[in-house]
Amino acid sequence: MSSAPVMSSPEVEAILSRPAHLLYPEERYVAVEEYLTSSYRPDMDYVDGHLEVRNLGEYEHGQLQLVLLSIFNEHAKEWSIRVAPETRLQVTADRFRIPDVMVLSRTEEKPKRIVRTPPLLCIEILSPEDTFLRIQKRTADYLEMGVPHAWIFDPNDLGRVFVYENGQGRWVADRVLQIAGTEIRINLDEVAERLED
């Protein structure tokens, strides 16, 4: 009877000292079918046969996500949208991303399990371990899929938001974020006020 190898203390310390995004990645190839039938805690992105750890937010990230979800949900019928937190989005045949917040048009058929058509808007909220470059790579997948709008928030700086529209990205300091051709209006002063409660 063989026993599992026991890692020595230096081996454990070496693993634990890795940056957060390298702590639990699967280095082996994972088939799409395995990814789709497996449960990960927390859920992971799937990129070209490999699992990518998503940086989990801390309190500020979670609160901003909750406030944005609440605002979208409160106006869902009026704005003719559906909103979903942390839902798998198939951006290509071998890539699945999980935006912090996804806004879908009600004119599209309601998705089953996985969203496979471009949502109206994907929102990412920076976590302390995130780099802007890493979030831009995720956002590039959304845009290549045909998502027309993407917003990147820094929960510690609501004075500006990085907005992608029509394939162009820019920092905006507008107090109201809108999506042309829709009723969607997110007032950042209201967001900040709700975060203060």
C-alpha cells in the first residue's frame, strides 16, 4: 500500500509564497467537457485548455458588485435587461470568462446555464491583486466576442471608470454612465451614496 507523498515545510512555504494568481492554477490540460461538468470554488475562467484563477474581491469589491447588481436589477424591466453576477460566458469555442456583472438584453432569448451570445455589457471590478493589464486581457475577450460595452471599476476610485464603447477604451470621469440606444443610466453619485450606507 503506497501513501501520498508528504510535502516538507519548505515545499509548502514555496507554494504559499506564490502570487495569488499562481496559487491554484491547473497546469494540466483540461478538456472543455471536464470544465463544464466540474464545480470549482471559486469558479474559474477557462482559457485555451487551462484554468485561470479569478482574483476574488475583498469587501469593497463585493459591496460595489452588490450595489451595481441592485441598481440594474431594480430597473431590469424598465431598461429591458437581465442582470447576472459571476456567470459563465463562452467567448470562443475554447474560452469561458466569468464577468463580475453581466447585463443582457431582454430582447435576446433567455440563456440556459451558460451565456453564449454577446451580452449588452460586461463589468469587471478590480481586486487588490488584479492588474489593469490582466483585466484588459479579460475585457479583450468580451470585445472580440462582440460585447458592445465593457466597464472596469476600481472600488477605491469611483471618480473615473474605464469604458469600452464601439471597440474604443477610455477613462471617463462622467458622473452618469449611459449606454446609447438604451435607458440604462448609472449615477455614480448614487453608487457612492449606497456604498456609504
